[in-house]
Amino acid sequence: MFALRHKGGKLEGVHLQLSDTDLSILVQTILNIRSVIRRLLPAQPCLLCGAMSRNGLCCAACEAELPRLTAAHCPVCALPTTAGETCGKCLKKMPPFERTLAAFSYAFPLNQLVKALKFHEQLILVNFLADELARHVENRPDCLVAMPLHPQRLRTRGFNQSQLLAARIAKRLDIPLLSSACQRVRDTPPQSSLPWKERDKNIRGAFEVALPAQVQGKHVAIVDDVMTSGASIGELARALKKAGAAEVSAWVVARTLPQPAKTLSVSAE
Ligand SMILES: [Zn+2]
Ligand SMILES: [Zn+2]
């Protein structure tokens, strides 16, 4: 990862080549240092309302407003059901993953935090959102994979928020993170730019399991920021099962729940 060349006691050149995994480790280290610094500061403005707060990222009032996914929901896809039973859609056609774990519903003001993480590089949010998700874990998988970004998209954005979330959760729960097992081999238009019914087709064949031996016979949990139609996670789960994974769980920070049509169009998937 780092190569230093000395000549006659003098540093001749510094060659820095960072892989995606190295980049994640580097960003995670910076995040950890920043979170220590934040704890030392007397007060900081709340990311959502700007009020000064000693609470960390959000003030107590905003944190209480976050839409935690507490209502009864389908264990497979996390959409609301009357008494927590499997929903009709999953009964009719089981998705390629066994269960979904979501900390929040993708609604105001949590959606603002996810957008701040993704599009405004508020990377400090990674630890907060990852810890919220990790708190809900009951069924421990053998390993984690992050929803991969296409290398081209990774270059543009500079980081993969799912990889950062997965790295934090892996460390916290002491579960191995398979950083190179899955790849995105097709750069598709963003799912959020398409109507729900076209998302399955758009994402088909987008993923490849490059190291199938790492997932064979294993329970794998896919970590992603938001599940909207479930098409991306479904397609990655399909690829993992094809490569021999025994069981797949979907772990997402937030689940988009059915809402009036005009709000569904602002999904972040
Ligand atoms: Zn606030
Ligand atoms: Zn369901």
C-alpha cells in the first residue's frame, strides 16, 4: 500500500497506491480521529437544525424525531404488516434474501442525514448510522459484504458510503468484512432516476462474485444505506446465492416505506 524508496539515506520518492480497501481504512481512521476531537469540543451545531448541542451530531430534539423502524413489519422485506407477519408480496414471490434489517424508515429528517452522507461528504455520519444499524442485529451472519459501487462511480464520488458503513459494523460486531468478494461489473444509471418497475431490469447482471470460495455455504449480510425497491440488494443476493452462499440478509440503515406517490420519487437508492 505504501512504498518508500531511500537512496543514500535520502528519501527519493513516495509511491502511494491505494486500493478501495486501503481507502476505506484510511477514511475510517480519519473518522475515528474526528470523532475523538468532536467529543473534546464543548458543543457543536446540530446537523439538522443548527442548534448548538453537546449531543454529537444531532441535538436531543432532532434525534428523538428520527423515524426509527419500530412498527410491525414483514421480516423478509421490512415493509409494514399488521402483526409482523410475512407480507403478501414476499409470500407470492420470495426475494433472493431471507430477511431485512433496517434501523430507520427513509423519511424526514433521517433522509437528510443519508443525503448529507452521500452527496455532501458528511462522513462523520458513518459511525452514527452504522452504530444505529448494529444495535438491531440479532441474527449474526458469517460475513459482511458492502453494496459495491462501479469503479467509475467510486472515482467520481471518492468513497463508497456502504463500504464505510460495513467497515464500522464489521469492527463493532467483530464479523469479517469481505472487501473484494463482490464487484459491480456494469455501470448502470442510478436506480433513483428510474420508475420502480424498470429498476429490476436496469440492475440485472450488474454484480459479480469474484471470490466465490469466500461465500460458499456462508450466511452473508449485505450492507447498504437505503433499500427502496429492493432491486439492487435482490440482484446482489441473487449473485451471492449463485456463487454458493447459503443464506443472505439485507442490512440497511433505512427502508423506504410506501407513501403518497409524490414523496416516493425522491428515493435515494
Ligand atoms: Zn437539532
Ligand atoms: Zn415482505
